[in-house]
Amino acid sequence: MLRIKAAKQPRQCCPIDLSQVVDLGEGPETILFLHGLFGTPEHWLDVMETLSDRYRVVAPQLPIDPQPGRRHHGMQTIGDLSQAVEQLVDQLELDQVVLCGNSLGGLVAIDLCVKHPEMASGLVLAGSAGLFERSPIRGLRAKPTRSFVRSTIEGILYDESIVSDALVDHWHAALSDRDYVRFLLRVSRATRDRTVEDELSQLQLPTLIIWGRNDEITPPSTGEEFQRRIAGSRLAFIEECGHAPNWERPDAFAEQLQAFLPECFATA
């Protein structure tokens, strides 16, 4: 008897929870903000509020936050996260979109632009992964100490005064979950394995690269390499700033965006 195998269905990543999406402003011109490994939509909030009187600004919580079952049912590859963001764009019926990503979020944005060149009107990268990145969780083990968690967060920022006890307590509690630690290590490996060195030349859209001058995770030379490989891109450094300029220096970050975005939507 002939047995016909069912076609293998594409793997579905955990979808983005719409209740965890920050959505401000209105209109067809939208900026979609994608955070990094330890980021949250709230790290974009100051920038979003500055821009929301002119643009629709959207920041989802990527499905890499501490949730039950992440290790067994969460993302396996960067492509899984890209797929989740693509589904969100469809759900929210976003049309003219500028993708703006920090760290891991930058890599997801690049992956989307390479796979779907028609999706974005512009691209903004801040401390993006994809070329070179020192893992922010190197040395992470199950049951890390509070001092390890504090030093890890401080390594992301230039201004250590931002690292509050409440922030350390939050991430120490999350990293006390052995399964979640193993999931984060998988995310870190997936980030390391998804290199875009040979694909950046394919990008044919307005691109702004914003980098912290004191970034120790993706050093300034990495920002310069992105600029060299992306035709027509421009690079802006923010002084006294680490790996997350949108969080640490939101006013300077928003100023760069305000000058850049009209070009993207004029092109669109």
C-alpha cells in the first residue's frame, strides 16, 4: 500500500503577544522598534514619545522574555524571530515601515530586509549583532549571583547609575530559572551563528547606523564595518554611551531619527 507523507509544515515560533506591544501615535508612516536580548519595549519609550506626534511608533516584546516553556517551545533560529515580527506587521496592517533594531533586534531587522526587500522603507541599526558581538551573557551559568547579574547589565551601559537594584532583582529572579538560562544560551548561539557579512551588500534602502562611542559589546569599529558594507548608509556616534543608545541616551537617539526619517518616507 502506498503511503503518502503529509507535507512538513514550517515551524511556527511563539507569536508576539499583542498585549505586550506598545503602540503610540497614528498614521501610515510607522517605525517598528525591536529590542535586544535583555531589552524590553519600555527601553524605547522615551524615543517613541518624542516621535509619536508625527509617526505611528510600535515596539513589541519579542518572544524571548521569561515565560514558561521558552526552552521547549521558544525560538530556535533568528529566522523564527523574523517570522514572528513579519506576522506582527501583517496583524497590525503596517504599510510604510522603518525597522529600527538594537543589538539582537538589529539582526532581526537585517534578516527581514534581506528576506523581504519590499517590507521596509528604511533601516536603523544600533549596536547591531550580525558581524561581531561579545556575548553579553558570557560566563552565564545556572543560579548566577546578584553581583554577576549586576556586572552583566553594567557591561551593556556606559552610565552605571541606570542599573537600579530593582532592575538587578528582576533579572536575577529570571536568571534563577535553569530552563530560562538554557534558553538564553540558545538565543545567544543563534545570534552568533547568524552572520550577515555577505548579505549587507544586498540592502538597497536608506540606512542609519547609530552607535554608542563606548559600546563594549559591539565596539565602534563594528559600526564602522556596517557602514562600509551597506551602500549609502550613514553612521552617527553618540558620546558617553554604551550598547543601548535608545535606552541610555534617548534624546540624542531621537534627534538622529528625526533628521533621518523624512528621507525614508519620501523614498517610499
